Amino acid sequence: MSRQLLIKTSFAMGELDPLMFGRIDLRAQEDGARRLRNVFVHPGGGVTRRPGTRILAEVPAALRLLPFDDKDDAFLLVLAPYRLVVLRDGSPIADLEAPWSAAQLREIDWARYRDRLFVVHPEVRGMEIIRRDGMGGGSWELRPFEFEATEPEPGIKRPLAPFAKVAPPDTAVRVRRDGTNPPPGASFGDFVIVEARHVDGASAAPVFTPQHYGVWLRINGRYVRILAYQAPDRVLAKAYDTFPDSAWTLRWEEEAFSPARGWPRTVSFHQDRLVLGGSRDLPDWVWMSRTSRPMNFDPGSGLDDEAIAFRLADETRHVITALVPGRNLQILTTAGEWIVKGFPITPSGTQLERQTRIGSQASPRVPPVDVDGATLFIGASGRELREFLYTEVEQAYQAADIATLSRHLLDDPTDAAFDGRRRLLWIVRADGRSATVAIDRNANIAAWSLQEFAGAARAVTVLRGRLYLILEWANRTLVEVLEDGIWVDHARVYTASTPTTTWSGLDDHLGHEVLILADGEPVFRGTLASSTVVLPRPASRLLIGIPYAHEIEPTPTAAASRGVALDAAHRPIRLTFRVADTYRLRVDTGDGFRSLPLAEPGASPFSGDAALRACGWRRGQSRFLWRIEDDAPTPFTLLAVQTELKVND
């Protein structure tokens, strides 16, 4: 029988996948944990109880949160099925009709440009959310975005929009005047028939649909506008240029975006150009606007500042999922990752290169996140968190998976955002919980933990250094903020200019298990039976919320120290916990939980070592050395744990 001293100084590898517990040879086992719930991992190694959430507003069944940080103010845009709600300081200031269904909201993309936000979805016409200066947050407008246009005749505009050949490459068209029948009330004028067929003379696959009404065609550089559908290979149109003959030609295009062909799939801005990636019928195309003219996609004569269009030519079918501006324009697709080189990018100087073949998740669309110059995105499998990063050694981009050690926590992701102040990547899951990853690229740290709420998280975003969540709870949808100093969830804070004992209007929490604090001290815990409470003594600040517990459990003993065999009998004798800014330690060493008060309420929190004796033999990974679990509404930070252990040799 021997004694061993196990000293755990770090949790910097986060909560480990149970499938990793057999790899006792990895250093990650010593710096990881078996369970980390409702705590954040510090890059330095310690773990801290997460702050609670405070209710800002109740909204419709919202599914997306978009930040809008303007020059003089900050707003949250809350997207619900067919509705857009604008919040300022937690209060609604605008409520607009929107075109997106619940399913479509899971696949939208957006990009900010000056005073407007562009929002796209392949089945919905691209929209602009516009803020106009004014009192109380200004006025807000949601409208379809319009391309610049020329006016070939009064009231008729030809958009300077992207054009592309959507039909098969071997489809030819011709323009003829014979047999045209202008619409009722119109003169014959320049009405023409546009016919389509295969270049070899065979009948073409369906080229036109009734939804082509109003769509412009560019044929050998000349324009016609479709006025009536006649057949899948024939339409009536009006010509706005002179066509010298009725010869068949393969050189023709149509508007890339229309009800017939779908709308942009992704949007971004790069080098002062609006970039649109993919559409429903052209999923692997990229269009870049003229420099400083985001709604002008006229290619002109190919001058340096004119529009650019290209396709991701590859043997694999690509669906563009995201456009990420950075060192280079990054194009993420379902089958790989590309970059567009060039500074500046010009029509004649565009260099397109495929870098990796990982692929990213298309639906639900989880927006990629920039962290210190690396682009983090969810891999096509939905179980990988990839770090797309340029490496000087390889002189190319790599896409390492940083979820390898904690893959069990990356399960069905639906949204993501990076909290730069806390160095945390938040990944919302379909089950309503959120995985968080503490990231320090310089120290090669990606430490995972799991955040659990009463109810379910549905969306996350960061605005001016604060993290906001959409949480579903008690049949309500709430916008809440993660707030330091609050240690309960779904909190409401009430204040009174004069200390009082009677507080009313607590309807939000009626019928729920709550915790009430008066001037920072707990005064009630239980089911709230009335919307009015009477305190034992007057208070000027009342906080009410739903308690939550943090949990910390180390890796199995054999994994925590290479000196202990997998199935050796062992017994902890004494445990020492080094904590910081903590009021209470509640720990189970195998014989039930014990609470160690470390500081009195109202006093300064305790920092130092807390020790206790332990007993009881145990064997194998199913028995833990110690386990911390506590729902006290106070701060808690664990820095290190020392275990004096007796091992039966």
C-alpha cells in the first residue's frame, strides 16, 4: 500500500468526451474534467461559475438575433416567423412584418453595410433592414433591396444586377419577330419571340416558367424583357436593342436572381464590394459588385473597379454556405473551403484557389466566427468545429478540428457567437443547451464546457461586448442578457427609491421554483404562490430568478495520474481545494455532499485553500474522487485541487 499526492492545477482541456477516458497516456486527461456544467474555463486553468441571465423583453417565437451596432447607438434585431422586432436598451422600438418562415430563418445570412443590414435566403427576395436617424432610435424600414438600374423607357427599369446562364451550357436561343402577339392594349413595336433549344437542334429541357415574367435576358450583349410565358422553350418579350438576325446563339444569360431562379444564398462585403454567393439554382457562383457601388453588378468592359463573376469550377458539387472577409475572401461550401486572392481584387486579377476539402454545415446554417484571425466553422458532419487558418509553414490554409477531445458536446448546433470579453465561443444546440469553448490560440487552448438553462436556448449574439440569448421558458420566448453579478437565470430586478417590505408585480415567475434576494441576501426559496411578496425587513433592491447549479467533476483517477492502475483500489484521505472569490464550497467525496461556508454573506469573498478529510475505498472509473455541485447564488472559482491518496498495490 502506498500514498500518492495528486495535484490538479488546470482544467484547460475542458470537459472530455467519455470515449477519451481510455487514453490515460494523454496530457489532456490531467488537465481535463469528466463534467463541467454551468462553468467557464479560464485559459489559465481555473473554472468559474457562469453569470446568470436577466430578462430584457418578451418577443414572438423568435429564432435569430442580429446585432446592429450603429455609430451612436446599439440595437438588437429579433427575427421571428414573419416578424422583425427591434430592441433598444431592452425595449421594443419597432415591430415590422417580415417575409421569412420559421424554417427559412434557420438558413438566412446577413451582412452590415453602413446604415443597413442585408439579409438573404435562397427562397426569399433579398431584403434590407434600414435605420434612419431620429429620436428614440430613429425609424426602421424593411424592404426588398433594389439594384441600380437604367431606364430604357419611362417606367421600365433594367437592373444592373448579376446575370448568368442558368440553363445547360448547350442551350441556345434565338430572337424572331414573326408570330409575335403583343399583350392586349400594346402596339406591335419591338415585341419578339425568344425560343430555346439544344445546339444540335433537339428540343431543350424546360428553360422558361411562368415565373419568368418581367425577367431580363441578355443575348449577345443585347437586352429583352420577358412579358409572357408561352411554353417551356418559348416566351414573348420586348426588345430594347436591335437584333440583326434570328440566328441561334449560345451566348445568352438571364438575371441570376428572380422568382424563377431563386435569390442569393449568402452575402458579405470585401474590399468595398458587395459579395453575393450562390442562389437556389446557381449554388456555386460568386458575384462581386463594383467598388463602392454595392448595388451595381454591371461588368462593363472589365475595368479594375467593375463587377466580377465566377464559378467554383471543380469536380465536386459545391453549395456556398458562407462568405468570410479577411486576409483573403474566404468561400465556405458544403464540399470545401476556397479563397479569393488579390489586393485589390480585379476582373483580370482574381485568383481562386481551393484550400481544404472539409465542407461546412448547410442547414441549419451556423454562421462562421472570426477569432483572432482564424475562421471557426461547423464541419459538414455537424460534429466538427474547424479552425480555418493560414499557416506560414505550409504557406496555405489549414482546417484543424478543435472538437476532437470534446466531441460529445458538439451535438446538432444551430447558432454560434464569440464573446470576446470572456474569450468564449458559444454554440447553441438544438436541445436548448449551449456548448462554450474557452479559446486561447497562443496557448493552444480550446476548453469545452456545457451551459444548461431552465428552458431552452434558441439563438445567441454579441453586441458591444455583451452576450444576448433567446431563451424559451414557461411557454414564453425571452431575450436575455448574460450579466455579471447575477447568479440566477431568467432574473428580474426591481428597485425602490425608499426601502420597502412589500413588492408586487412578480407575475413573470408566478408558480415557478424561484430564489429571491433582497439587497443581495437570500430571503425566499420555493414555489412563488403569489405575485406579491412581503419581506421580513425593508429592502431597496429585489432580485428574483430561477436557481441553477454548477457542476465540476475530475477525470477518473487512473486518467488523472499515470501512477494509478485502471482498476487499482484507492482511497482519498485529504482533499485541498484552492478557490478564489468564493463564498461556499459544496463537495461530495463519496459519502454525500458537504457544505463548507467560506465567507459570511455581505463580507468579502474568500480566496485561499479549503481542506477536508475523505474516506471510503473505491475502484475503477465509475467512482469519483470528488464532485462539486452547488446552486448558491454566489460567485465561485476553483483554481486547483490536491488529493492525498492511498493506493492498494
